[in-house]
Amino acid sequence: MPVDEAEREQPESDVIRSGHNAVVKTLLNRGAAIDQACQDGWTVLMQASWVGNVDMISLLLQHGATVDIQRPDGFTALATACEFGHLGAARALLAAGASIDLPNQDGNTPLVWAARGNHTALVQLLLDSHADVDAVNNEGWTVLMQAASEGHADAISLLLKNGADRDTQHPNGFSALTIACAFGHEAAARVLLDAGADPDLQSQVGNSPLIWAARGNHSAVVRLLLKRGVMIDVTDNEGWTALMHAAWGGYSEMVSLLLANGANVDTRGLNGLSALATTCERGLVDAARVLLDAGADPDLQNQVGNSPLIWATRGNHSALAQLLLDKGASIDTTDNDGWTALMQASWKGYSEMISLLLKNGARVDKQRLNGFTALATACEFGHVDAVGALLTGGADFELRNHNGNMPLMWAAWNGHADVVELLLNSGAPVDSSNNHGWTALMRATERGHVKVVRLMLEHDLIVDKQGPNGSTALDIACEHNQWDIVVELVNFGAALDVTDNDGYTPLITAAQLGFADIVQFLLTRGANVNARLPSGGTALHTAVWYKRLAVVRILLDNGVDINLCGDFRNWPALTVAYMSGYTEFTQLIFERERVDPASNEASSELTSPAAAETPTNISSNTTIDQKHRSGDTALRIACEQGKVEMVKQLLGYHYDIDMPDDRGWTPLMSAIQDGNIELTRILLDGRANVNAVNAERETALSIACRYGYVDLVHLMLQRGSNLDLKNQYGNTSLIEAARNGHTIVVELLLNKGAAVDVANNEGWTALMQASSEGHTNIISVLLKSGANVDTQRPNGFSALTTACAFGHVESARALLDAGADPDIQSQVGNSPLIWATRGSHSAVVKLLLSRGALVDVTDDEGSMALMLASSEGYIEVISLLLQNGANVDNQRLDGSTALATACEFGYVGAARALLVAGADIDLPNQDGNTPLVWAAKGGHTALVQLLLDNHADVDAVNNEGWTVLMQASSEGHAEVISLLLKNGADRDTQHPNGFSALTIACAFGHVTAARVLLDAGADPDLQNQVGNSPLIWAARGNHSAVVKLLLNRGVRIDVTDNEGWTALMHASRRGYTGVISLLLGNGAKR
């Protein structure tokens, strides 16, 4: 009878694992469901495959078990057997028809699991059963790659013998060899190399197997690769070599290994960093020492001018800095902005580093381009210990920057009280003014730094010193609502009624701006309540005009003369209130109307302007008095400092919400620069002008876009910001966001209708800016929004050209996918391929060629990519171009070939690659110079040898009759001359004017070159067409050493030219006493 459901559930799983075949057979005979799976999807057959129970598998298959059922994760019984290495189980399943290549959910086939587990017998079985040896899973991994990742050399060997493609690449460009090297599996890498795997195959980001091995500090793998002749200096897309990666990791032994095998110690990446700079940035002393011992340039600078010492200093790596200095690093090298290592240390506040640099001779008072010194920098950022170290080192605290600011000014401006105290105690002048007339006290007052003001008042300063607009510190404090500082200054004795250039007293300033507490305090301390502006207006007039009710009450309570006339139309305060419709003000003033002393009666009607008391020197104003601000505003400063309550208070005083500082920055711009959404909302609710522009024509929106503040951008757009306003450089908000990599902001702007193809003053569009920075996501967004992919700047650069020039391969791919023209040329004929070549961006070059870029396109001078690669010695790029059909013998307009170019600049590897590709070794340029001439002229001995070994014409003559030997002689390259002579160069061939190689060497004074030629038997008395011999030419040139050499070789001392002149005559004519003595001493006739 059949078993019930409870018995069916999974009674056989335990017995399967226990190997009770008889029990299973009984259950099956009683009708157990053979393919029923448990909760996690395992069938009985899978369980048997898991434990490798072959008999059980056979039994189940005989009873009809389905062989290819898959678990939820896609595993079959065969995959399970392969994963756990059960050969017999796999054989039984295959015999029953199991699908050999059925993948799981990740795309892995049974062969993958056998290979990953290094189950070689299983791998062989599957391959013999025709498993797909090159099966690829969902992530692009082949079986060979999987085996390589685990380092299973035997499995790899089997797969290769059965036809696995050794160089298949993952979508990211990884090959099986790359993977083995990245994981440090030496044996696996050896098997792959023995099978012919490409040892220089690069991934999409340009990493080669060597780079990966170096990055992982896998010394054995690196040794293996080097023995196999890999390109040691191949670079990734960022221009980094294996040496740089090893240095970055601090792998000093790896660094030594690479250097011992010829790695270029001073190669720099696209950002200009060298291997040494990398170690210095990260503080890796041992690796840096190895590099320096190998001759690394301790002063090599990157694109922004940072030297290794500057990097070590910025990271506060004292031991490294000392090592560099011991190795001769220049201590005062500056970056592109004029920063020295000492300045960097001062910026960071590294006092011990500062002391170290000063002890090693750093110039303590060296100034940047803007005049800043290390001391000024330390003061600006408030590093008191650094300031102390610099002062101890003799720093001049009176040295000014280009604006005339001394270090004290920066410390005071930024509120660094401890630094201010140290400077003052060291004797820094407290009252000095900058070029704009501001003192440190004024700046500290403006910024509200009470402690700094208090400290400065303790020293002998002029508290009432006036700035360029006549404002004193007290007036500035009143203007910026700095209550505490007002109290300090008044208590110190500041004059209460000093006026600025516009006639404003501190009281009138505070009254106009509505700072009631300050007004009350000043009046209590004796300020003149009736002080008058040039217009005749008083504090009361201005308070009424600006609706300062609390101030009006205080002034009235303190006896202000309400009958004084002034300001607009020369009215008294009551008339101002009445005519302006300020009912409450009118009532207040009317109640205080002055009683006539003669009649002792109060006036019952408004005093007319004509009848009111008016000084004779005051004329009627046609505008309302308004204070001119002192360079900045309290509201903008409060926004910059993020003081929400202060901002609310100032806005409560009806403060001008859009008043900018002297840079044109409004309070809204400062709030947005700081990313302060709360302050931004407050200002916008107060109706701040969203489209105001600063001195650089920036708007609040463009600033938010530059910094990538998504919420603020959204808010500004809601409030009506103009999307397409341009700054002074022509950049729109979209261009700013694209250049700085803010994808979401770019999407926001485009969704709101921003113009996608608008260009700045130099013709750059948002797409070009994104391309220059490699922001691929933004490029895609812009293209989807209709950006023109082939728009060109005035110089002809397109977005693709820009991406290629900077080596951004993914950006270039996105542009090409969108249909960018791969052959678009600039005004001087440079194509994207040419620019990628010039930068040695091999991954970009490969991409362009795969998309059909013309390999032999030329610029306006006839140069093509191959020539440019040859001029820089970029072997990898040269190989790529040649593999893709570049014409090896194309000539520029001047007739030069790629080979000639490589020879001119001394690149042996490049020349070798070109010769292997069949370059014509004797193809001359327009002047008749062959590649050998260029190698010889440049003194490139190894190149000369290479060319001669490849049968270059050693006696080639150019259009002017110069042989290769003559060219080498003119430059004095003795080793090259020796090589040429050993290879059969004719030593006495004469130029059409009769010059020989020896004559030329003597004429130019090259004594060593002349000696080599003489040793080879060159005729020392050979005369040219006008009769000049080598001796005559040496004498004419005052080359004493050459004359002596020739005389020692027995030349005819009195030989004459066609005019009858001897060497002695020529020397005498020119007054060469040394040569004359030599000739006479050797028997020359007088």
C-alpha cells in the first residue's frame, strides 16, 4: 500500500546521507515521490550527488528520477556533484543524460564548479563529454577565469589543452592571466604564459597583469612576468605604472624588484605624480628610500607644482621630509601658486614640521604670488604653535601681502585670539593699516571678535583711527550691530561723535540701521543726540525715514530736538513723519512738540518747513540720506557664519536684504555657499533677489550648482532663478554643475528647461566640460537631453576630442555610442586619435580604433598619430597603431617618418617596434637626412647601434653633402663616431666644400671626437676647397686642446690656405695668445 503524505515529506533524505540504499529502495517500492523537493529545493537525487553515493544515484535514476531538476538557485544534481568533486556521481549522471552545460542562476555551468574546485578528473570527464570549455557566466567570467581566480594550475592546464581561449577578456578587460596575477597565483600564471597568454593585455582601466601583481605585492608573479619580457613601464588609464602602484602600496621590496629590472623611476601619471611623490603623499619612508637610492628626482613636480617634499609636508611625514632633504631635495621649491613646503606646513599647523624645515634652511619669509608668507598663512588659520615656531625661526611679522595685510590682520580678521596675543606680545604693530586703510582692530570689530578686540585694547593703539571712508572702529561696530564691541570701545574711551566722510556719527549710523540697544547705550554714555549730517538731518530724521520706531522712542526720550530741519527737502522730523504717512511716528513726535519759551504755549499746528530752524550752510536734499557701507554688511557676514538668530534679528530691523559686500556677494550667496538651507529659506521668504550677480557675474543659483547642493538648487528654481544667466566667463549654472560632476543637479536643471548647448566665452559647452573631467554619467544625461555631440570650440575641439585628450576612456565610449565623429579635427588638424596618442592613453586609442577611427589621419603639419607616439616613445601606443594598419612610412610635410622621429628623440624601443613593422631604415626627409642621421646627431648610441645592426646606410649623404659621420662630428658625439667607424663609415669623405668629418670636429672644438677620428686614421692634413686644414680651423676657433692634439699627431704646422695664410697667421689675426704659443712652441714659422 502507498505511504501516507507524512511519510512522503522527506523520509529518504536522512537515509540518503547515511547511505542506506536498501531502505531507499524499500521506500521507492512503496511509492515514495522520487522528485519531491524539500523546502530549500533539494531532491533526493541532489542529496545523493552531494555525498557522492553512486549506488544510490543509480538506484534513483533506475526508478525514474529526473536528472536535470534545478534548485531555486539553478543548481542541478550534476552541478552539485561537480562542486563537491564526486567523479563517479558525475559519470552516472552524465550516463543518464544530464545536461552538461545547464547553468545555475549566476550562469555557472557544472564545468565551472569542477574547475573552481580543482577537481581535474572531473574537469577531464566533462571536457571528454563535450562541455563548453569557454562558457561564460552572467558576469562575464569564463571557466578559465574561474580556475585562475582560485589558482588551480592543473585545471587551467586541462582547460587550455582542450581549447580554452587564453586571452578572452571579461567586460572590464580582465583576462585569466590578469586574474591569476591579481590573486598572486604564480603557478597558474606560469601555465597561462606557457600557453601563450598575452602578458601585456590591459583591462578597460589600463591595468596589465604586471600592474595587478605589483598592486597585490605578489613578488613571485612579478618576477615571472619580468622574465617573460613584459613591458615594465606600461601605464594604466591614469598614467600609473606598476612601479607607481607598488610605491603607493609601500611595497619596498617590490619597488626594488621593478627598479632592478629597469623600471623608469621618474615616470609620472596624468596628474603628474611620480612613484616618489606617491610614497611621500602617503608617508611610506622605506619605499621612498628605495626610490631615492635608485636615483628618483627628489624635486620632480606634478601638474600643479607639488614636489615630493611638499607632499611629505602636507601629510606631516617628518621622517620622509628629513630623508628627502638628506637626499638633496630643494627646500624652497614652490608649486604653481607659489606655495613652499614651509607654507604647507603652516597652513596645516604642523609646528614640528615647521621647525624641521627651518633647521634645514627653509626661507621663513618667502612670499607667495599674492604676498602671503608662512607666518601669514599660520595666522589666517589660527595655528598658534605654528606661529610660535615661525616667530622663533625669525619670521617677519611686519611683512605685508599684496593688499598690505600683515599677519596680525589675518589673525584678527578670523578671530584667533591666542594668535593675536602671541603676535602682540612679540611686538607686532597694533595700528598698522593695509592698502585699503583698514586696521586689525577694524576687521576684528566688523567680524564681531570680542576677545580679539579686548586683547588689542590692552595694547597702545589709536582707538579712533579712521578708515578710508572715515569710519572708526566704533562706527564699524555700530554699523554691524556688534553690541559687545561697542561697549568695549566706549569703555576704552572711543570718541562718540567722530564723523565719517559722509558726516555719520556712530549714533546716526546705529539709528539709521535700527539698532536700538546701541542707540540707547551711546546716548547714555553722552553721544550728541542732535549731531547733524551735511544735509542737516539728525539721528531722528534718519530713524523716521527708515521706520525705526524703537529708535525714535529712545531719541525722543533722550531730548532730541524735534524742530531741527534737514535731510530730504529740509523738513523737520514731524513733517517727515506726516508726509510719509507714518501715523504712529507722527503722534509720537507731535506729543513732544517743543513749547515756545516766550509764550509758554505749545504749538497747536505742524511747524512748516519754512518756519523751522535751518542752518545757513545746509541746502535742501532731493534724496534721503543713506549710509555708504564699509566694505561688507552685518547681514552678509552673519549668513557666512551661519548665525540664524542674528540674521533674523537684522531682518527684523528692515535690513537691506540684498546689500552686497565689496565683491558683490549678497547675503543669499553667502548662505548658499555654506550650504545652509535654513538661512536660504529665511532670505528667500524675505524676498531676497534670486538673480542678483556678484563681481564675477555669479548668481546664487550658479554657486549652488558649483557646489552641488541639490536641495538648494531645487529651492532656487522654485523661487524663480534664471536658469541660463552667465558669469563673467560665460558659464551657466548647467556648465558649472557639469564641470563639477553633480549629476542630480544637472538633471534638475535640464528638467527645468536649461539650455543644453549654450557655450561659455571660450566655446565650452556643458558636454565638453563634463568630458574634460571624465564625468560619464553627466555626459549620458546631457546626450539624452539632446546635447549636440559634435559641437566644436573655436579651436575645433569637440567633447570627444576633449575626453580623449584627458584619457577618459568611459567618457569617450559614451560619446562614441551617441554617434560622436571619431575623426573630427581641430583647427590645426588634430583628431581625437592624435590627442589620445599624445597623452599615451592606450585604452582610448584602442577604443577609437575599434570604432573605426582613421589611423593615418594627419594634422596640418602632416603628423599622424604614429609619428606623435614615436616622438614620445610610447611603445604600447605604437604597437596598437601598427596592429591597426598605420602606415609605418608615412612622411610629414618636412619628409620625416615615425622612425626618424623616434631616432631624433632617442627612443630605442619605439624605433625597434617600427623596424619590426617594416619601417624603411634609410627613408630621408626633405633635407636628405635619414633616421641614422637623427640618431647620430642626438648622440643616441644605442639607437645608432640598432640601426646599423639593421643595415642602415652608414655613409648616407644628405642634400647638402653631409654624411652621418660629419653630423655626429659636428655635435662631438665620440661614442657614435666610434660606432660608425667600426661599421665601415668612410673617415675621409669630403663635403662638396672639402670639409671632412675631422675638419668639422676640429672647427667646433670637439677634441674627443677628433681623437677618435685620428685614431681611426683620418687624414689630419686634408684641406677643403679654400685650403683650410683641420689645424687651421682649430686655430681659427681658438680650440687649444684640439690644436695640441693635432700637433701631437704630426700635422703640417705651416700648411697654407689658398690665400697663403697659415694657422699661426689666423690665430695672430684674432689675438688667440694660447694657440699662438702652442704653434710657436711646436716650430711654426713666424
